[in-house]
Amino acid sequence: MDGIRLVVIRFRPPLTANFAAALLLLAAFPACNRSSNTIAIIPRACGTALWEPEHAGATHVARRKGFNVYWNASPREDDVAGQIDFLEKVVARGYAGIILTPDQTLPLRSPVRRIVSRGVPMVVVGTNLGVAPSEKLSYVLNDDIAGGQIAARRIGKILNGKGSIAILGINPQLTGITARDRSFEQTLKQEYPNIRVAVRKLGYYSVPQEQQVAEDILTRGEAIDAIVALSHISTRGAFYALVEFDKARSIKLVGFDQDLMPPIRTGGIDSVVMERTYDIGHIAMEIMDGLVHGRTVQGINVVPPILMTRENIDSPEIRAQLMADWWAAR
């Protein structure tokens, strides 16, 4: 099909060895002869409304550039050892380049640094690892500072500038989530001083755990007017808790990262600050083409998010970011 094929490899369960062993295995691989024209894309997870549009955006560019695409990941976003295992595989196969969305910041820093030092082009999506961009490394990041500002202003609007809120999904293991939270709270403090953050909760990588956190808040008797959920997992968990306690109408929910969209139509979720993951995938593959062919590319690329609401969910701008058809012409 137009010079590109999708390489499908059966998923093998991740390594059970600890991270140190996984890193030693990665370091043991010699530099490879990258004669392949395949680009490996390793997202945080497969099969989600958040990351499949990245697949589509990257593949549509790959078709034009003559690259093949290998797309694979663990089904769990906390499987760091599994993600390192995927990196080992693609380095060993000598693929032309790697586009990676790290599960966590610190554990992936050393593997990425080692791979780039071997001359393998890499584009890191979604999380700044603290490894400086170079002629073989570039970043494509969601603008999490802008996302935090968008969420704060939405909360200010729907609460008319006063009330109490809970923040769920705080995750210090991902720099993007930390930036969202910091930006959200700073904007809220500066622009809506009469809105109080009553509860702050660390995030988990499973919906049931996030749901339990939200239910604990609701049963504690704390007066909450709205919840801000900083990830798609915490958004889903908070929504399920609100439904369970019949509070989906009385307590507003502003989430991040498109995943659970039908409740936006019905009002169960007020809004979601969505990542433009189709555009992110598109940009990442364009940059990869430049890295592979030795062109100078921008080291850090920041893509602004969009606020998805009941009013704009069917707009062309939103629909364009939900594209999950790898083969459709764009």
C-alpha cells in the first residue's frame, strides 16, 4: 500500500527482571547496521483513544516518506521493564529510528542516552527526559503548561470564581503531569483566588485505584464543587466514582487526555484538556525523517492542547485529533 506496510509482531510478556538487569542487557547490544527503513514507534500503551491517533499521524507521514512502521507497546502504562524490553528488540533489529513515549521519566533516561550515543535517531514524545536534544535526539511535547492554564480557567468559569476543588492524578514520575499540576495551581491562585484546593491526591496507573481515591474523597464529607483529574486514568476513575455516588451532575469534572468521551456529551464530564496526539505523531515522523537523513531539526517541539467540551466535540478541529485510521489519506 503506497510503499508502506505495517509490521505486526506478537506481544511477548515483559521481562520480569529488575530495571538494572534490563539496562545492562540494553547496554550489551553492539551498534547495529541500520539498513532497515522501519521506524519503531513505542507509545505508552496501545489501543487507546489517546495514543492510536499518534499511530495514524505518524503512519500517514511514513507512507509519504517511504518508511515502514513497527508499532507496539505493553497494554499497561506502568510497565517500564516491558518498555525497555521493546527498546532492546528494536535496537537489536537495526531499525532506522525510534519514536518513544516514555512510561516514566527517570528509568528511561539512561536507555535513551545509550541508544542515541550509538547513533540511532530518536524522537521522544510527551516527556522531557532531561537528556539534551542533539543531532540524533529531538522531543515532541504536549504543552502541559498551557494545559494547566486551560483547566484552571475552565474551573474558574464553571464555578463562577469561587468554591473548593480536588486534584487527582498527581504523578511526580512524569514531568508533564508535574508541569500540568504546577501550572494549574499557579493560574488558579493568580486568577481565581477564591477557589480553594481542598484535596490533592497522587495518581495511580489503574482506573479502579483512581476510582477508590475519588470515592474516599466523596465519603469523607469534604465539600467539593469540582474535581480536576490530571490524566486519562484519573479522569475515568473520578467519573466512575461520581456516577456511583450520583454526583456526576452536582460535582463538575474537568479531565485531561482524551479517553472517556461519551460522558462529555451527556454532561457527566464537563470537559477534557485533550492532547493533539494525531498532530504529535505527524510532527514526530516528520522530525524522524530529518534525523534519519542528517538534516538539522528543531530540538524541542511543543504542541498546544485543546479544551474538548460538549459544544465543540463534533467540530472538525476535535475530529481531526481523534483520527485512528492508519491508512486513510489526509
